[in-house]
Amino acid sequence: MDIQTLVKTVNDWVWGPPLVILCLGTGVFFSIWTRFLQLRHIKSMVRQLWTGKASSKGISSFQGFAMALGGRVGTGNIAGVATAIAMGGPGALFWMWAIAFLGAGSAFIESTLAQVWKEKRTGEYRGGPSYYIEHGLGIKWFAIIFALAAVFSCGLLLPGIQSNSIANACAKGFNMPTLVSGIIVTALLALVIFGGAKRIGRVAELVVPFMALAYIIMAILIIIVDIHRVPEMLRLIFASAFGADKLFGGIVGSAIAWGVKRGIYSNEAGQGTGPQAAAAAEVAHPAQQGLVQAFSVYVDTLGVCTATGLMLLLTNQYNVTGIGGGFLVNNLPSVEHGPQYTQAAVDTIFPGFGSAFVATALFFFAFTTIMAYAYYAESNMAYLVRGRASRLCITAIRLGLLGMAFFGAMREADFMWAMGDIGVGLMAWLNLIAILALGGIGVKVLRDYERQLKNGGDISFEPEKLGIKNTECWGKNHGNFM
């Protein structure tokens, strides 16, 4: 069995129907248990973006939002949406919306738990699934397994997808050889993650929210041009999602599977990476950052992913593969699914501009995502190994990440996506089981926040009163930090 066949086999096993059901089921479960906080607290989500302040130990709520958004908004929002439609038809977009809405509940729980059990390491806050598994569930071996999965996934399996999409987009947008784009991306990443040019990373993080806004504006312009086709497009999306469309009725299972898979890859809800950014924020109450992270899921999928889907469908710049092979729709002969679909869509309205615009947007989206992967991999390595050995291991994982980023730019897109899907799936399996087990604590923290919000006055968090133990950064011994 060659490596490509092995990777595909493992991917099919990891992302079988049980994981799709677990992702959707967890979202439904938490949505009902929290009485659909993702609807009730939308105003609080937006307001909280601007209230938290940074300190020497932690970043502000908005910085935590931007950091998580930088990790979420990546190639999944451009190439991932194109792949979902290519493999599952237009109905896959509906299931991306569904997992975003339901996943916002999961994102709230995991990010709130990360805040509850965050720790202060080398003067900064650290946290995430490994921390709440160890201190909340009290299962050290489970925490170690997640940390190992995160290091392996974020350090080795996932970076290649982002660099691959950058290389493909730059090849079409700027006629740049993939070898050249691979070298450029790898060199810039090396400057950032080895500390020689942190300013590059800071600029990239600041650009992403504005680039996402520009990308959404581009989609709005295309919608305006084709406004008469919007009702037809919406009918197609909903009909395809539930098997009611004649052409796509036979692939409704693929629509669900690919919509959920690509939705989670894009917005990371339940995957266990978002909580690591959430834990770094300085807030008065854990629920506040949980709400911010839930909102970032909306921005990612309902905003940026929808922008991509609308552009593709309105301009007919997409293909759809049939279950038995061949094409149900073949609007772009010989074009591989990925960023080229989006570039072709924008080019239909703005000839000669679309390819370069999408390539530029994708560069910033994907570059900051790889930066986030480096942070997640290093954080989990720091959890696993302490002292001098930690520095050596972090250096090793940085080198591995750079190697995989360069390797990904050279390889076929399908192969790199399959590798990345394995990484996302492994983390999702472990993290979803953990947050389901700790869901009662997350809901208890939400109820405490809602009670204080109703009573008015300053918001604070006292875990002892809620019966929550093993919190390092909260409570009597350490005080609240706002």
C-alpha cells in the first residue's frame, strides 16, 4: 500500500459517519442545554469584543478574537468551500451553516472551560483541552494523548494544506512557480516563529480582519450583479441539502458529510484549537471569552465561507463530482477543486483582477493560520515537556512545521487535504468527548454569568462558590484580575 492510499484509508476511517454524527449531535446537545445562547447572547458577543483589556499576563478579548479568527480564517474558507461544493454539491453550503450555528454552542463551552482552567506559564496565560482534561476531568493520560495529537496535527499534518493553497492560488494569480511560493512562505514563517521578525506576524494578524471584510464586500458586489439569481440559488442550496433536487438528490449524504467536515475544518468549533487562543485572554469572567469565540465561528463560516459559496454558485464557477465517478456538473473542465474556483468566480465579474485578489487574500488567511498552528503545536509541546528539554522539542517541532509547509506547496492538493483532515478529526474526537464530559461545568459557568448580568454591577468569577476546583488563575488564592 503506497502512502497516498494509506492516508486516504486512515482519513476515511477517522471521518466516518460516527464523527459526523458526534459533531452535529454535540452541537445540538449544547444548543438545547444552553437554551440557544448563540441566539440569546449575540449582543453580548459583540459588546464583549471591546470591553476586555490586555495586561502583562494576557491579551484583550479583541486580541483573543483576532488571534482565533486568524487561525480560523484560512484556506478552508476559500479552497475548503470549493471542495465541499465539488464533493457534496450546493447543499454542502447549508450543512456548513448548520455546523456553524450548532458549533457556536460547542465553541462557547470549550473556550469557557479553557478560561476556567488556564494556567500562568512564563508570565503568560496558557490553556486548552489538555489543561481542562487534566484539571477538570482529572485524567492525566487523556490530557497527554490530546497534547500529542495536537502537536502531531498542528505541527505536521495541517500546515501543508495552507501552503498548498497559497502555492496553487499564486500560480494562477501571479504565474508564480510553486517552488518559489513554497520557498517564500517557508522563509517568512521561519522569520516569524524563530523570533527574528515578530512584526511580520503582527502585521499579518492585523490584516486578516480587514482582508476578510474586503473579501465579503467582493462577494456582496457579485451578489448585486447577479441579484436576480439569488432566489434560484437559495432554492438550489436548500433543495440539495435535503435531497429534493433532481440532479443532486443522490449525493445528499455527501452534502452532509462534506459540509460538516469542511465546516469544522474552517471554523474549528469543537476541534480544540480555538480554546487555546481563548485561554490567553484577560477577562473578568470565563463566559465572556466563550461568547467572543462563539462569535468568531459566525464570522468565519456565516461570513467568509458564505461569501465564497455565493460567489461560486452565482457565477457557476464550480464542478460537482458524482458518487460513482464522473461529474454531475462540469463547468470548469480540467480545473482541480480549490482556490481556482474562487479565482474564476471573481474573474467573471472583474476580469484580470479576481485571480490576484483571491491569491492575496488567501496568502494572508493561510499564512496567519500556519502561524496559529505553530502556536498551538508549541503550547502543547510546552505542556508535555518542561525545562530545557521543552526548548529543544519546540525547536524540533518548528523545524518539522517548516518542512511540512514547504512539502505541502509541492504536493497534490487532495493528498494534503487528506492529511489535514486526519489531524482535524483526531483532535475533534478527543476534544468533543472531553467537553461532553465537562459540559455541566460550562453550563454552570454560563448560568453564573447570566445571573450576574441580570443583577447588574461588576462581573466576577468565584469558582469556589460554584464548586469548581483546581483553578490556578481564579478564586481566593489568586484573585480576579479585573
